[in-house]
Amino acid sequence: MGTIKTEDGSELYFEFYEADYNAPTLIFIHGWCSNLNDWKFQQNEFINSHSLLLIDRRGHGRSTSSGIPHSTHQHASDFSLIAKELGIEDAITICHAGGTPGALRFVAEYPSHSKALIIVDSSPTAAANLKSPKRQPDLAYRSFRDIILEDENEKNFKELYKSFFEKNADASMVMEVVEQAVTTPIKVRLSEIENMAENQLEISNSITQPVLVIASPWMENISSSFVDLNHLKLCFNDVQLARPIGCGHFPQMEVPNQINAFIRDFLTNLIA
């Protein structure tokens, strides 16, 4: 456990579990309005076979923010700062949902740190039109923004976040995640939506490392292209697709055994 201070005054919280294993380090990057605890089931699964780095992104969890608008460039720089401090190279970067835009830029622009990328429940998209949304992803981002701006007592935001989970998900787990999401400053929530609305295709096309995309049924409801391997092959040079079942937008928490198996198989084939 530790913190590192950035040039702009933000303090980044991370947990590093170093192990003497002949295996790549796993770097875990959480999603929108979340924190590193979202990876607790993966931490428990892989701590006996890999060194692990879990990061609270700036403005989330126990990391602070200097207050300036967030950007994918800043997130990528933050991740690189921590990885460089710890001497991490050739790791496997694993990201979830809203953490993906920053992770894409990290893998593309700081390639020495990552030999592969695993994306959980996200997919690169063209720039979203938030002013006059027409595509389903654009409509989703716009609705997220409107709920935040119009929701004085956080009731609607909590309902939105609950909707990310499959209806039969463990209620106590869902409540814990929702209550943590509410602690994310509103300015951070809005800035992160802008990041997700960026054109991600150019940066994804520049990634040469192998990529595994794990896409839940929730993603298919947003856009069928997100679970279309042909679409993903237009986004990445080397990509595989895995489809968990019985889960919502947090498959790493809802069906961890499936996600852990996908990750382990990918790692095994990568090493082979």
C-alpha cells in the first residue's frame, strides 16, 4: 500500500503485492465512480501466482485530485508514474468499463509497461455526440450526464448505478459498490463521462499488444457491436473475445469464477 504525488499535486493511492514469481505483473484499473476494491476476487485468485498492482484512479477511492479537468492523458501518465516507480515492465494491464479510455492510452503510449491488455466490459467507440445523441452509446452517456446534473439527492444516480448489476446480484455487494460510487465528486463523474465520449478508435488501432475483451450481456444491450468480434478486429490488431453469462456490467464481481478463468486462459496462451 502506498501513495505517490503527481506534479499537479494529486495523490495517487495504490496497492502493490510483490511476489517472486516467474510471471508478469497484473495491473488492475477500475471503472467509472469505482475503486480498486472492485478487483478483490481477482486479487484473491492471482495473488499466489503473480505480483499485483491495484490503482485508485485520480479522484476515485483513496486517490485525490488537484481539481483540474481529468483526461485520458492524465490517467495514462498516472499509471506510468506508478509503474515506473515500482519498476514494472511487460505487465498485463486489466481494465474495467470507464477505466478503459485511460488504459488504452497507457498501453499505447507507454508500451514498455504492458505486454498485453484485458478489457472487462468496454469497447472502443468513435467520438460520442453528447449534444445531439443518436447512437445508443451516445444516448447512454448523455443520460448519465443528465442524471448527475439534475439529481439533487443522489437517488437517481444510485438507481442508475444499481442498474449496472444483474437483478439477482448479491444485494449487499451491490449496495457497497453503489455507496462508494456516491462518494465520487460530481466534477470527477462528469469529467470521466467526457473521457468515455472521446474518439477511442485511433488509439486502439495503434495498440500492437494482444488484447482480450470480456463483454457481458449488459454490453450487448448498449450496442451489439460491443460483442461483435468483427467490430473488435477493426479496433485492435490482435484481439480475442470472451462472453460471460448471468451477469451485468460488473462481471468481475458478479461472476468472478468465469472472469478469472478467462484471464488465466489468456495468460496461459500468452506465455505459451
